[in-house]
Amino acid sequence: MNIVVLVKQVPDSGAERELRSDDQTIDRSSANNVLNEMDEYAVEEALKLQEALGGEVTVLTMGPEQAGEAIRKALQMGPDKAVHVLDGALHGSCAVATSKVLAAALRTLNPDLVLAGAESTDGRVQVMPHMIAERLGIAALTGARKLTVDGGTLTVERQTEEGYEVVTAATPAIVSVWDTINEPRYPSLKGIMAAKKKPVQTLSLADLGISPDEVGFAGSTSTVVESTKRPPRQAGTKVTDSGDGGVQLVEFLATERFV
Amino acid sequence: MAEVLVVVEHSGGAVKKLTLELLTLARTLGEPAAVVFGAPGSAAALTGRLGEYGAAKIYAVQSDELTGYLVAPKATVLASLIGDVAPAAVLLGSTQEGKEIAGRLAVKLDNGLLTDVSDLAADGTATQVVFAGSTIVRSKVSRGLPLATLRPNSVAPVPAPVTPAVSPVEVPLSDADKLVKVVDRVVEQKGSRPELTEASVVVSGGRGLGSAENFKLVEELADLLGGAVGASRAATDSGFYPHQFQVGQTGKTVSPQLYVALGISGAIQHRAGMQTSKTIVAVNKDAEAPIFELADFGVVGDLFKVVPQAAEEIRKRA
């Protein structure tokens, strides 16, 4: 089974994150950039399937030059190779335009299965698997906490508000995973060394047959008008319990009319 | 006045609160028209409630095919409906399903999509709070009609009763809509508590609870306050509470009127999911815990003493 894992470089969610004042895109210069945490679970799931079923695992990303760091990070875990869609005209692309590019790249790779993290920690939009599936006319099974493959049939257990549901589809398909699905491996020293030599193919928009005006700011379907920093929350009253902490808490709740 | 399509979320014959928020918001943009997806006969039970909140029209899309497959058929039906009625805007809930339908719709129509909005102005400008509550973004759809998903607890639902006109909608589905089949739906933990993302009060427990057994303290306080129960990632990873109740960066984002954090240190991963709560109350034994930086009221102390005492005090006042 040939698998493509979608990965994304994001600003570290544990650090201060900002939008650039000039074009309202993510400021990648001020942030510590990391591989999106959820993507590690997608890579792990791909590697587990490869161990069981054979085939090839390819990492795919779209992003600026420095997104290559996230590719290397993912390759250290064990995938065979990577594809990096890199083109200056992509800067400022919205989700709709991004899905067009990723779908085109996936067409060239023609995998049996596409794996993705359920969300990125920067945008947290969660729509990419369905957007891609819509374009490719393949099944999207999102938010998996368990994935089983039986020949060409995929079965996914996904969390819902009220419990869970079991959904099934035939390959080719795209599956997004939550962090409940597995425990990602740490790259071994051997893996880290090997990753340096793994092939990373770069694809431009021209390679994908997409015109620059279909992506980036020019081709985007939504625009950020402005962004402002929200004033940080102010700490309120802090009391140390000296035997009546619970009562004081309820008194506060009463003044706020919660009890 | 142009129609504003609102995709209804319902469960067990009841309209979800988020849909009432959507209808309230829709009234500021045009004439609300509710789109109900469900099994045959499911729309009738919802008509009264939808009318109470201003749905002048109800498009009833009822078929067993809709419930047997994941979201793709709903997006197909909506795309067709949008073509027919040319609405002023399309609003969905920022739930997993709402966002997925909207994502597909955006591709089908080559239309912009604004997710997790907390407001949508009449001129189409949306407000979004991003990066763990640190940044406010105003954005617009630049191609197509305003298509947005609303974050729960963003708008106070206000009734505006009308008698809805119900129109059945039938749209033939293609094979591409039926690629993902639902084979089983399992309801877990469906108690009397409100849903986590919709609740106006959320009481969450963290590592400080120490065990799954001790989470009954959190549940007790939640029940006394009429709230939902949440948990930090440390608590769900330790198996103290099921994962679907996790609040934070990799779990649910909540924005209730009152958030009570018990034994939660307040790591950024957790804050990302609760920072926009109106009022925050915390109990933690560590006076330096970062949760106190955002708490409107904090008690430094042993939660196993403070929480039972608070529960007792609430009972006394009831």
C-alpha cells in the first residue's frame, strides 16, 4: 500500500505567535517553527501500516523553503521520501487554494491512502481532508482514533460529540487522525542520519499545471482585513485557603450570579 | 429580504443551542431559512423550536441516505439549494461536521470560507479569535457569498417567533456522495449534562485530581452548577477521564460563561482551549500555577478540601 502523509510546518503553539503586520500571514520569522504535532501521529500510522503491508511512505508538504525542516523532521521517523511544493506565488494562499495545490500534487503521486493530522495547531480549521477529497473524488474519513485496513477496505472509528461512529470506505481515500490513535515513535540516531540522504522532490506550480493567479493572495477566496492583539486577561483575586476557601469561592460565584 | 441559510444541528429530536445562536445571527443578515438534514420525519419535531427563533422558512431534506453516509451528501444538497435560492449568506456551526460540510461546499462553489467566527457583520466581515485567544482577526470572503462557521457560545440566542413555511427538498445523490458509509453509531456517556462545547458552565479537572475515581468531585460540582465536565490533556492522557472531554489545543475549544479549573496548572496547551471563557475560576495547590494569571478568582489550596466545601455551600444556598 502506497501512502502519502500530509505534513505542515507551523509556529510552535507553546510560544508567542503573531501575524505579520504587512500582509497578515503567519510571522514565521518571530516564531519557532515546528512540525505540526498532530502530523507525527499521521506519520506513525503510515509507518505502522507500511510495517504490516509493505509499500512506500511519502511525505508531502506545501510551504516556503524553511518548511523543508518539517519534512526532514518527518523523514527522521522513517518515511522513504518527500515531495515539497515550493513556489513563491503560493504565499498567502487560502484553504481553498491550498487544497487545489495539494490535490494536484496527490494526483502525480497517486497513492492508495493519504494520511493527515486532524488539525494544524495554527489554523485549527480541520477542512483540508474534505476539500482534497472533494477535488479528487475520493473518500474522506476524518478524526480517526482507530484505523484498520483490510485489503482495499478502510474502517475508521471516529469520535463524535455523543460517542463514536464506525465508518468505512474503499481505497483510495484520505484519513485524518487525532492524537488518540497511536504513540508516535522518537526518531532513532540511525533515522536522523538516514533522513539527510532521503530524496526530497521539489514541485513548482508549473510542474503541477497551476497558474500563479489561482493561488496566493491573487487566487485566494478570503482575505484578512486586519488583525489586532487581544489584551491579555488580567489576573483577578487570588486567595489562599485557610479553611474557608470553598465558601469564598461560592461567594464569588454568587456575586457573579452563577449560584 | 434575501434568505440566510442556516444548517441545523439536532440530536434526539431537539435543536442544538448552537443552531439557535446561528438563527439569531442570521436575523441580522437577512431572513433566516433553516436547512434540516435527517431521517424521514425528523424535521417535524424541530419546526416549533426553529420557528421560535425566527426561521421563516425550513428546507427539509429528509432521507435515509443522508444519515447513512458521512458529510458529502449534505454538501451536495446545500450546493444545489444555494444555486436555487441565491442566499445572502450561509451559516453553519463550527463543529466537526459543520466545518466539513462547509469545506466541501467551499470547493464545490469555489467560494471563500471563514471558520470559527465569533461574529459576522452585515457587510460580511467576520471576527475570529486565533492563536489561543491572543489575536483578533477580521476577515472577509473575497470570492462568492459569505460562508461561515460559528464558534459555539458566541451569540446569545434570542427568540423571535414566526410560523415557518416548510419546503421539502429532494436532491439526487451521486456515487461520489456515497463513498463513506456509516456502519455503526455508538452513544457513550450521554447523561443529563450539557454538551461540552455548548455548555454555559464548564468544570474541568486536571492532573491534580490524581485518579479517575476522584473525577467524581469534578462531576459533582459540574452537576450543582448545571455544567459540563471537561479535562486537561494531562488528565485524559493519564486515563482519569475519556479523551472526548479534553479541553485544549488538541481537544475541544470552549467559551462558556463560567470555566472552573480544578487541579489544572494552565499550560498553554490547555489555555488555548478555554482562554475566551467569560469568567474563570481556579483551584490549585501551587500558588505559582499559570492558571492564576487568567483566573478572575483563584483559590490556592487543596482541591480535596476546597471543592467539597464549595459543593456543600452551594447546596446550602439552593
